[in-house]
Amino acid sequence: MDLDSLYQEIILDHYKNPHHKGLREPFEAEVHHVNPTCGDEVTLRVHLSEGVVQDVSYDALGCSISQAAASVMTDLVIGKPVDEAMRIHGEFLALMQGKGTVEPDEEVLEDGIAFAGVAKFPARVKCALLSWMAWKDATTRSLEASHG
Amino acid sequence: MSVTLPGLLPELEVIRKDFPILERTLADGRPLVYLDSANTSQKPQVVIDTMVDHLERHNANIARAMHQLGAEATEAYEGARDKVAAFVNAPSRNEVIFTKNATEALNLLARTIELGPGDNVVITEMEHHSNIVPWQLACERSGAELRWFGVTDDGHLDLSNADALVDEHTKVVAFTWVSNMLGTVNPVGDLSARARAVGAVSVIDASQAAPQLPVDVAATGCDFLVFTGHKTVGPTGIGVLWGREDLLNALPPFHGGGEMIETVTMQRSTYARAPHRFEAGTPPIVEAVGLGAALDYLAHIGMDAVHAHEQAITAYALEGLATVPGLSVLGPLDAAQRGGAISFELEGVHPHDVAQVLDSRGVAIRAGHHCAKPAHARFGVQSSSRMSSYLYTTPAEIDALVEALEYTRSYFKLG
């Protein structure tokens, strides 16, 4: 197994210096997601207004892949319209579920392309997806809260 | 370079040859260094051959087929029960019940032991989830109270409040013999006596003990003991519940179905006595036969010798791990007080990343919460890395682990 394809420098950089970490106000929804097989966990808040992801803040415990994924995810979705952020989420999901056959689009995924190698390690895919799933869940709840 | 230590199995190289998987190589041609035996053990050729032979030559359903193959299959299955009875020194073969695994055995007890409001069940904070959740469910169903022994800072059971915890309302005291996370060896004889003194039944989870220690149910004074086959060089899909015969026959059935009855009418049924009372349906026959071969294999080597080997390897591993900067072991640091599973933290590297880097060097360990989340929470950690040895582990493999941990530190650029 090629370890360096998993642990790209970009991933290790985000792991050591995560972006947007910490829980902040305001927020419309807060979720707590865990990966039951390994115990990784994330508490994540989403603040939406005028159809735009204004802030994503989080507190997370876990491996380098899950921590770096949370950091990269916040870079990609904060400031984006919700529907565009959802499209990026879809693109990242397809990359992770592609078993290493999907060529990532750097225009869309930016630092997220560093996770292409993770898709070849089935046991680690869930690590990369944990915070993205939490974000999608929190965003859906935020939308429901604002429509409800 | 090969290290020899007092207590190592003298025929270690011969024993290793009994386990074909140990000869395989991984990606990049690296030899396998298997240090995940507390998760599941590898299987010797004799177990594999016995199971293949059974399927090739003796396969039939048991206890009902009126033909030669049926008789042979029944003899093989019941023969395995005799081997288990001998392995745990059970007074009677009727006290040995085959289950799917240790988890099912514990669920069987938690489902059938009668509990009610005002009763309590006492467990410990160092249990595997399989000896926590079934009792939580039983207490939720019955209104009984769940209590537990805490764990001291050095990884032992905190028995300071034992008199308050185990009282006249206690119905069950359930505890692990050897912790799968901390490695702690618990005073099972004392705990069993404490249960008996208040009229409660004792339940020992021997999942980590049965592979490594001589088990003598009579000597422990316990009422029930469970273990699983796949950690004792046997196959998956087969576990054991041992219980005192009078207690087993006083319990209601667990699963209803074929083979567990005396007679059935459309209105009602009467039930067989133990062990068949608790073995509804066609059991895992070839798995039981494989377990019998596995226990024969261990008995042939001798559980005292297996235990001495484990202690020697564990002491050597604790010494080696102590040389790795930033590494801290969870649980007792004295090999004489612990089993072969050693959980540790490496400062600055998450356990999953430790396991991943080790895997790239051919070293297989476990990372995560090891199904012992409360025990991890007790020490303020979310997860840990765990190496676990067995009778085929060599000092050279421990050296490979330590070297791979050093490599992990350099890979993650730690000082």
C-alpha cells in the first residue's frame, strides 16, 4: 500500500492546522455524528442566511483523515450558496465512493482532491465523509427550521 | 537475530509452522506480523483439516438422522462438547452449551435470569460492550438497577465500595476475567465468592482469558462462564456458555425451536434439560467440531505453557513500547498482573493513523475503542491502539512493532 497516496501533504497540513475549527454563534442547527466502528465524532453547527452558507463551525475528535476532511469541507462550503455547496458535497461523495477510479475536479474540490487516495482505502472512506455527512444533516435541519 | 526469553514456548518455530497464515506475505512482499489475536486468533492446520474432513466425510444433521453419517456427525458434535468440558474442567458435560459466540451466551443469561424492580445487577466499567449492553437491556425491561465497579488509575477494579455495590438485592455479578482493553486480570475467585455470599449468581466473561490462561470453573467458584471459539484458535460462529447444571435447568428457555423440547402440542410444550434446552435448531456443527480440535491443540501444548509464553512476550513488549518516545500504555504496567492485550496512545498520532502506518509495514494491530467505550472514557481517551500477542508471537515481531512505531513517529514528523 502506498502510504503517501493516503497521507498527502495537504491532508497532514489541514490535520495540524485545521481551518474554521471551534463552535461559534449564531447557528440554526447543531448535530453530533459518530462513526460507530471507530468512535470518531464531530459536533457541527451550520449558520445559513439568504440561501448562503454563512458559517460552519465544529468540534471534532478523530484521525488525521477525518480532521483534515472537516477542515477542507469548511473551506469549500462557507460563503457558497446552499445549492452549490450541496453540489460540491455530491462531487466529494462520488470521489470517495469511486474506489479510486474517479478523477477529481480541482476547480470544484480544491484541496479536496487530496482525498482521491483515501478512496483506495475502504476502511478510511467513512473517516473522510464523517464531517460532510454531519454538514449535510445540519444544513437540511437549518433549511427545515427556516421553512418551518 | 533471535531473542530467547525465559517462558517462551520452546518449540515456537514448530508452532508457527502449524499456522499457515503466518507464512503469507503482504503487499510489497512484507512478512505478516499479526498482533491482533485478542480480536481474533489465527487457526492451526489441524483445525482447518478437521473442519474440512468433517464436511468432506461426515456431514449430516445431528441428533435426528437415523443413518451412519448422522451418527458420525452427532458423535463429532457431542465429542466437541466433551473436549470443552475437559478444557474448562466442568463437572458435567451437560453444563456445556454451544452458542454462536460469547455475546450470544451473555445475552442468553441476560434474557433468562429473572430480574425485577428492587433487584440489581453489578458489572464493571472495564467490560466489553457485550457484557454491558445485554444487562442494560435486561434492567430496562425488568426495572432492575444496573450498578458497576469503577476502575482505578492504574487500571484495576476499584473494590473499595464492593460491600455497598453487591448487596442483598444483587441478583447477578458479571465481570470480565481479563480486560480486552486494559489487559487487567481480575480476581474472579473473590468476585464469585462475593456474589455467592449475597445469593447472587456470578458470570465470568472469559473471552480473553480462555485463550491465554488455564480455566478451571470449579476452582473459580463461579456460576456461569462464557468464551468464544475464534479467539482460542477455533473458528468463528461458535461460542460456549458453561453453567452449573442445577442453575441451567432452573432457567427458562432462550430460543424456542427444534431440539430444545421434550414434547410439543399445539397448546404447549415442555422443554429438554441442559444442554439441549438452550440449543434450539440445527447448531453450528462443523464449527463445534473445529472448536473441539482447537481446544485439543491448546491442551496438547498445555495452557500453563501458553500462559508463560504470553507473560514473557507481554513483558518484552512492555519494555519495547517504553522505549518509544511519547508512547503511554493504558492499564497495568506489570506483565505479571495483565494479559497479552496492550492498549497504548502515541502522542500526536491518532490510533487509526498509527494502525494505518503499521499496516504499511505489515504489522497488524487494532485501533479504535475495542468495544470498550466506557473503559476508554474512564481514562479520558476516545480510542487507542492495541497490540495483542498469542502463542505464535515471537520477540522479533515485537521488535518489528517497535520499529514500525518509530517509523510512524518519523512519518508524522514528531521530534
